Amino acid sequence: MDLNQFNDWLSATSLSQAIQLKLGAIPAIQTVHILALSLLFAAALILALRFAGRGLAAEPLHLLAVRFTRLIWVMLILLATSGLLLIVAEPHRTLANAMFYAKMIMLAVVIALTLWLAAAARQQHERTSGVHRAGAALTILLWIGIMFAGRFIAYYESF
Amino acid sequence: MTFFEWLQETPVALVVGQSWFPWVESAHVVFLAAVAGTIFTVDARLLGFASRQLRVSYLATQLLPWTWAAFIGAVITGVMLFTANAVSYLDKTPFLIKMGLLLLAGLNMLYFQLVTWRGVAQWDSGRPVPAARAAGAISIITWVGVITFGRWIGFV
């Protein structure tokens, strides 16, 4: 079974049909996706600013990192769930789209970077090193790239 | 020719409509995520859900300058998107509701800043007064609405 056949099969499943036929289901799921994304992005920004010494210095880095990485993981679960539903609803639009794969590659990198930064923060390094600051800045660039790739799925021709 | 008909024929409107639209729209998503996410973080503190160990005034002064910077970006990109199809946006109910909710969110913030905030010293470290909690709840509801109806614009 190739990708095209898989997508045909997936869009014929009862779950896919239910989402496709329910008026307003897709924008509603996309709205949940964007709301979770906004909380995740704020958490990533706060973490990066703290690493860069540009904010929330009153809270110890290891405590702040624990709180906001937890928020990042919870929102990622919500994003993955809503994202999976969107794939099930429109597999041809997503799984056959190069932008979707660009997004997933950036996502894998940013998850690895966030895990690394969280581990560094837990060791209570109050004075962050240049490499951590660069890593934190890179997470923000990757999240922005992920948002662009996500929006571009709507404009990019499926293969 | 009305003002909005003129607006969507301006050079900026034409170039956004013909080629920049996906880029400007993506930037709009990035800015709105930063705006809503940082506002929700402060709202959660006002409601006592999170960041309770931080003073409200501290969290607000640390985060809100970034919120405002991102808001300016969201307005600029939003206006650019609007100009590309000004007349048809004005005909879309979700767009008009979104604008109404933005106005409501602004008025809520203004009242909070000018009235409720004057007494912040009394509840800065503890549980915010009912007026402050109400401001946090109204803020969450209006911003969730802004995002919901904003996404809906693309489906009508």
C-alpha cells in the first residue's frame, strides 16, 4: 500500500468521515491547535528569555524551567492530539505535503533541544553559558519555523 | 469608490493579495501566539492557577512589554491581510465578531490598568481581589474568542 492508498483508506474511515461531515469541526480543532500553540510558544519564550537573562530573574532557573517545560509537554500532547485529528480528517492535505514533513523535522529538533535545555536548567546553573543561550534562541527560531510551515500546508501543493 | 474599495487597490494591498499573503498570515500567527500566550500566563496568575510564587506586578512588568511588542506586530500584519480583501472581510460575520471581541479585550485591559491596578499593592503577593480575577477570566474568554473567530474567517 503506497501513501496515496493509505490516505484514501484513512479518509474513508468512520472517524475521518465524522470530522469531514461535521460542520465546523475542522476550524474548531484548528482553534484548539492554535490555543495550545500560543501557550506553548509563551512558555518557550519565557524559558528562552530567562536563559538569555532578559526576564523573570527573580525565580530560580531550575524552578522556572520545571514549570514551563511541563507546560510545553502538556501543550505538545494537546497539539499532537488535535494535529492527529486534522491528519485523520484530511490525510491528502497533510501527509502528502512537503511542508508537513518540514514541520515534523523541526519539531523533532526543537523537542531534543528543549529536553537538553531542561536538563541543563535542572542542574541549577544560574549563570547560563553561551551555548545554552544560543540553544534557547534556536528553539524560538524553530517554533517560528514550525508555525510558518504549519500555515504553509494550506498553500503548498500536495505531491 | 468607497474608502475600502480604494484601500484594497493600494500597492501594499495588491502585493499582499498577489504574493505575500501566506507569509504575512504566518507572521500574524506567530505574533498572535506570543500575544495570547503571554496574556494567558498573566491571566493564570490573576486567577491563582499558576505562578503564585511570583508577585502579580512582577510577572506583569516582565511579560507585558513583550506582549505589546508582539501586539504591534499582530496589528501590522493583520492590517496588511485586511487591506488585501478589505471589502469582503467587512462582509464576514466572524471578522466583525473578532473585531468586537478585540475591542472588549482592550476595554477590559484598560479598566484593569486604570482602576483595579491602583490597589495592586494589597494583593500583589497573594490571591488577587475579585475584580482582578474577573479581569483575568474576561481576558481569557475574549482572547479565546478572538482566536476562534479569527480562524473562522478563513472558512466563510
